[in-house]
Amino acid sequence: MQKRNHREFRDDEFWKRIPGFAQITREEFADHRWQLKNSLRKISQVATLLGNKVSEKFMKDLEEGQRKTPMNIRITPYIFSLINWDAPLDDPLRKQFLPVGSQFLEDHPFYLTDSLAEDTDSPVPLLTHRYPDKVLFLPTTICPVYCSYCTRSRLVGGTTESVEKETYGANEKKWEAVFEYLKKHKEIEDVVISGGDAFMLTPEQIKKIGHTLLNIEHIRRLRYATKGIAIFPQKILTDEEWFKAFLDVFHEGKKRGKSVFIHTHFSNSQEITLWTKLAMDRLFSEGVFVRNQAVLQAGVNDSPEEMIFLTRQLSYLNINPYYVYLHDMVPGCEHLRTSLELGENLEKTVRGATAGFNTPTFVCDLPGGGGKRHIASYEYYDKETGISLWRSPTTKPGKVFAYFDPLYTLSPLMQKRWRIPEERKWIIEEAEKKSGLSLTAVYE
């Protein structure tokens, strides 16, 4: 295999390999309006665009995947064209955005629809307040693409065949209660503006949220969260109104001595092209600091080679590789989850490959609302049963949380035992006995 150079960026007309995009010019493909207008939302569009590049068998597999996944399809032509359609089954981008039925596995018995207990820790709608000085604000439920591994599949992207969802889009009427809560709670200094995706907020909404929060004296840091730089970099380059609106908030923050960041979400280096570099060059030239939060996924970024390369390439682009998350225990994602042991080993390999400030922290965001914990900070881990027990003394003092490895990573005998309710109870009791801990978070 030829060694890749993290300083080189793809600049060919890769989209023209797709029969349906063969006549699209570079100028058209570079336009954010064309990208949004031509985003795929139905499986039938895959067949229309690809023609005979994929088999009827594969298309039926895609259709079965759409019946099983809790997420709708929405994928930009940019990302769709970067998928290797000569071998789509094993392609890391296809795995993230276009699930196939044959790769689904039965959910773990203790999966949670709201794995991180964001709804439980929500004092008012659209807001999660878990950490003392930080909150998560979810002003919208739409994204430029829908990731099949989304931790908010219960909320984001509209109703699917397998999940009924109540909301779609941005509800500005509910924002006022969020702003009032933030004004009253003076301990809060840090607001993450997520969703959904901040790319899907209008310029007016970007400014309204940003200036309202900056006007609250005790709030010091804003983070606009968007996967857009990874899957839709054209917006940074051609949507002047959105870009100006963000810069308006960014520069106002600087005047007030407050920080305004972007948090983005690359999980595989195949997402990166010259358009990514151009978008980051524009942001960096304005002084905007960007951090990345990746999700560890089987067959996507679970090899040392890919994770090290991704880390180095992000660093070269002036994107700080901030976090790598162990995959949340949400429904429809068992085939993408990895064991805790694999995550630990990856962290050991990545650490030392580059400068410490550009080395991502590998974390487990604890099921049940314990918050983010370093991947090696568990109190107890049994690799045979796949149970790990954790404390979160500042976020949730006195509680003990559990994370469970996916069953496919365990021995056939252990997998069989996990499928028997009485055996599951005994396995957990044994873990509590061996660790001397009592599990306080509830799993159903």
C-alpha cells in the first residue's frame, strides 16, 4: 500500500465518476446552493445517480437498511461522490451515511434511546445542563447530512419507518425560555450551540443566538457545533451571508473578551479534500479556532493507521483534534460500536504520534448521564463480559455508571449468556461483587 501524505489534498473532479453528476461543472459543484438543492434524501436517488455502477442486490440491501435505521437519509453530493462506489460495502463514508441492512446487528440489551440522558438533565426544552458551568443548547433538529450513528436519532432528522419524532427544524419560540434560564444561572460560562447542526441556522438565527448569549455577562465561551466543514465545506466558501453572520458574532466576542469557536466532526480522512483546506484557510485567516470531535467506529476509523493519519491531517489544517468518543449505546448502531479495549489501544498508539496539544483525548460519554470520562479512567473493566464501571465524582457524585462492549466482540458463549435476562442480572451482580461497586444508573 502506498504511503499517504497528510499534506496533500484531493483536487480532482471526483464527482464526475458518478453518472448522474458527470456533466456538473466545478463551478456548480463548488456552490453551496447546488449542494443543498441536490442532496440525496431517498434511496431511489442512489440508483438514479449511479445507474449500473451498483448491483440490484446492493440496492435492496440499502433499502433494507433504511427500514432499520432510526435516521433519515440526507447526504450532500460532495460526500456521496467521495464514496468508493466500486467497493461500497466496505467504504467508510458509506458506512456512516448510507447503512445497509446486512450489516445491522441486534442492539445490546442495555441500549438507551437517550443514551446520554440529555432529556433527563434538561431544565427547560432544548437545553441540557449537566456540567456546573457548561450547557448544551439544541436550537434546531436538522443537519446538512444525517449520520446513521447519531446520538440524537430520537430527535434529529424527522420521523422514519422505525422512529416517530416530534420536532423538525428550529423553534424560536422555545429559545426564549433557554435565554431566561441562562440569565438566571450565573454559574454558566460555556454554551455549546448544536442540534441538529449550526450550518442549518439562518444568518439571522446565527446572529440572534450569538448576540443574545454574548449580552449575558457571565457567559464567556460560545461553541457553534457543525459537521458542515467535513461534509459541506462549500458553505464556508460561497455562502457569504452565513459566513458574515458568524464572523459578526466572532468579532463581537473578541471585542468583549469572549471566545467564539467552531466545533466540527471529521471521523475519516476520506472526507477531506482541497475544498476542506480552502474552507479552513478562510476561517483561520479570520482568527477562528476550530476543534474536531470524532466518533470511534468499526470499519471507519478503528485502525491505528487511519486514526494517526486523520489526527495529523486535521492538525495540518489548523483543526485541533479535540475528542474521540467511544460510540454511544444508541439504537441501530451496534455494528459500528467497538470495544473499550480497542479504544484504549488506539489511544496508546496515537499518543506520541504528534504534538501533545494536537493529540485527541479518547473519552467514554457515560450512558445514563455521567458525562465524558477519559477512556482509561474506569474503576473496573471485565473484558470477558464487556462490562466497565465508572464514577463521575464532580458531575454526578456518588453514582456508578456502566458501559457495555458490543456483543459481537465477546465470545460466543458470553454472547449467548447476555441474551438470557436471568444471566444478564447475574453478570452484573458478579461485576458489582468483584469491583466492590454498586451500579446506581438504571438500564432497561
